[in-house]
Amino acid sequence: MSIFATFTDHVNRALDQLVEQGDLPPGLARTAVTVEPPRDVTHGDLSTNAAMVLAKAAATNPRALAGLLVPKLEALPGVAEVSVAGPGFINLRLESGVWREELVRIAAEGQRYGLSNAGKGERVNVEYVSANPTGPMHMGHCRGAVVGDALASLLEAAGFAVTREYYVNDAGSQVDTLARSAHLRYREALGEDIGEIPEGLYPGDYLKPVGALLAAEYGSSMVAAPEAEWLPAFKQKTVAAMMDLIRHDLGLLGIVHDKFSSEAELQASGAPERTLETLRAKGLVYEGTRERPKSIDEHDPWEPVELTLFRSTQFGDDEDRPMKKADGSWTYFGADAAYHLQKAESADHLVNIWGADHSGTVKRIKAAVQALTDGKVDLDVKLVQMVQLLRAGEPVKMSKRAGNFVTLADVVREVGKDVVRFIMLTKRADTPLDFDFAKVVEASKDNPVFYVQYAHARIASLKRKAAEAGIDSAGADIGLLDDEELGLVRLASHYPRVVESAAVAHEPHRIAFYLYELAAAFHALWNRGNDDPGRRFLIDGEPGLSAARLALAGAIAQVIGNGLGLMGVEAAEEMR
């Protein structure tokens, strides 16, 4: 349990005592009560808003309620000082022994430090990537892939049971186009000069190996065969080949999904029809016409068509949505509603990581999930903005081999998995991100991946030098550490809280922000030895103090390593 969770319990017990004494009415909701680091570190180590959020319901004022709480918090072990600030915030300053105990705890828990059971085993389905299987992964897919994978790891660290899912969009016209493109490459593999790739087909060279495989299997039997004869088989085999390529490319980023769900199989199983009937039984489907789409000019001809509509406006959507087209085929929404019901049947929470271009579909899918599950399963959609690729500030040219885009595989091979993953998490997912090939490998404080990795590598180097000098942190007298050094432990103690809050908010970028802050604090402590040899971590003739500082450094390395692990980034032992 983190220090913040421990003191949240202390605050709740103090509130219980006030209820028993008759100073507070029973039954007050405490969900808004928090224990957090104060915004201004000079105010103390912890701050609680308990008096602020409970005073109104308790028919008192915040400072008066704070005055009742202060004596009870002052009596807690490890509390050095309690004060009331502003309108009623309560700030606590802890004794140095608390931070020494936390240092020991970090060393004892090791890789388990920061893990919690906040999720209580609740099931979360995180769907991410879900790129159309029409080619290799490109950098447009990369950010969502990393955000989804890091979020899944965060949720697991916070005690949720996570399923990582990929929805394979293997139904629809784009898959027919893919099969026709593969048929062209198949003929090419048999020696035909196919010339320029016709407009509307996929031009990338990545389909050449698929064409060769098809040629080896079918020989020339499908060259002049009617499309209806070869299209189904070519679709199936080409999609399978593309999914193998996608899995390979995701593997370069260390991403492995637990489950792949096929849209074609979903539709073939009759799931959309069953979903429609479920909504119909709830009175949420009707036959009707939609208003003229805003995209169609009022002077242009437009004929209203009767459609099967879902009453999504009852759940916050802007208009009711068609589940079937006029020809009786399923709309994208109709199939997606069935897919989300399928996911919801084995999950308590759903999270979708989508590109920002899907923003228009969020309300309707949320409406469908709410209607289909009677609100028992919630859906959070994280929209991920695009990544702009730059080289020394200039836009990167597209790849002809890939078909006018830059492949994820090429980027990973150039700068490495760890750099790609870390940089993808250095901003909120809903803000644009620049990825400059020159800057992401720069050895400077301005490059966050280098700066954090360098902190871990510095400590690894320190450990090697200590071993050579015969200095061991085991059994070190950490009472020798001063307040400045213990300040680094204070910051390290925030890690479990950051993990839990990032998991609950579905914001994995918080880990990157925190690690940069921790690395900066470590580097500042390290650099003080440049001017004063007595402030170095290893000091000749001071084995006891050196061992204590080595223990401190080891704890910081452990926290950095744990955080990088959640991001899917390896902790560097040395920088080359």
C-alpha cells in the first residue's frame, strides 16, 4: 500500500472517530476525499481536502472541520506537523523515518513496487490498433498501438484483469480491393508484365510475396478464371498474410494481443441480427427516415429512404443511427454494435483506442453499449492524434515500397523499439506529436527517452564501480542520508499513486511525465558532486555514507525500471 493510500485510511479513521463523537453526521459520502502531494512542496509532504469536501454536507465550515481533524492526524505515528492552509486544506509533514522506511520498502518489493489491487480483478477489454488488414503497419498506427499496449500494462499493474484485443476489419469493399490487388501480383509472379498499378488498387511492393505464395499454390489456374471463382479464396489468404505481417510488425514494438476478432466471422455468425433483435425487444429500434444529411446541399436532389434506426438520441447521441442500409446490408454502426456487445459479454469495462478520424462515431457506439448492457458496462474511447514524422525539422518523404507511407518496421529498425515506444507516450494521446528522427536519438536533456535512460544507466555504472570498490548497499545505514537525499525518496514514493491514477484515468503518458521528473531530480542530486566531492555518491574513505547513497540510487533505479517496464521500454544498463 502506498503512503498516500495509507494516509487516506488514516484520514477515514479520523473521520470515523468524529462521527462516533457526534462531531460529524453519519453516512457522509467520502468518495471525493483525497490525499495528494501538495501543489507547493514547501507546504508539506501530503495534503487532504477532507474538510473542504465534507463541510457543506456536515453543516459546518471547512476550517472548523479541519480544526477537529488536526489533533487526530497529529497523533499519528510518523507525522511531524499538521497545518491548515487557505480555506481548509490540511497539510501534513512527515518525519524523516517515514522516508527511510519507504526506501527499505522499495528495495524489498523490487519489481512489485507500484503494483496494487485497486482494480479488484475487474475485467477490462482494451481494443487497440485494429488497422485494416490491407498492408503493413505504418506510423499512423504506431501511436495508438503503443498507447493501448501501455494502458493494458498499467491496468494490469493496478489489479485489473485485462484482455488485449484486435478487431480485424476483414469485411467490406477494402478487402475486395486487397484481393484484386493480390490477384494482380499473382499474375506478376507468374511472369506477366502488369505495368503500372491501376488507380484504386493497393500499389505497395508488400503484396509481391503474397502474389508469389498464391502463384505457388494455384499455378496459372486462376489467371483467366472469373473473379467470382477466385475472389473468396484470395480474400481469405491475402488477409491471413497481411495479419501475419501486422503481427510481425507489432512484435517489433513488443506488442502481442490476446485476442483477434474477425468482422467477417462476426457477421457470418448472425451476431448483428441478434444484436438488432435485442435492441428491438427493448423498444429501441424502429423503421423510419433520417433528416437530409448536412453534407447534401438543400438544392441537390435527395430522396428519404426508410431505414432500420436505433434510438441513439435517448443515450446522448445527436441523431438516431441506421443499423441497416436500404439494401438490407449492415451499416458499419450495425456491425460495430454487435462487436461491442460481444466484447461486453466478457468484460466489466471497455476501452477503445481509436484514431482521431473516428471522433464522429464515439457518441453512437457509447449509446449502443449503454443500451445493450443496460449501463452495466462502460465504454471509454481514447482518440489518438496523428504523428508527424520529421528529419531535422523537415517532413519525411513517403516510402514507395510501402505504397506512399512510412512503415513502422522501418522506423523501429532505424531508432529502436524503446525510443519509439517512449516518444509515443511523451504527450497526451489527444494532442499532435512530432517525431523527429534526429531529436529522438539526441543525447541531451531535451530528449526525454535519453534523459530517463541515462539516469538508470548512471546508477548501473555506479553499482559496478561500487562493486569494484567492495561497497555493498545491503545493510547500509540509511540514517546517514540527509534531507535533500530523502527528498528524492519522497518523489519516488509518488510512483504507486501515479500508476494507480494513470490506470484509472486511462492515461499512460503520466508515467513518462513522472519518470522524467524523477530522472531530473536524480541528475540534480548527482551533479552536486561536480562542485563538491563530498556530495558524490561514492566517496573514498567513506564506505558507510557511500553504501547509504548507493542504497538510495538503487531504489531510484528500481522505480525507473518499473516505470519503463510498464511503458514497454527496457531500462538501459549503459549508454553507447
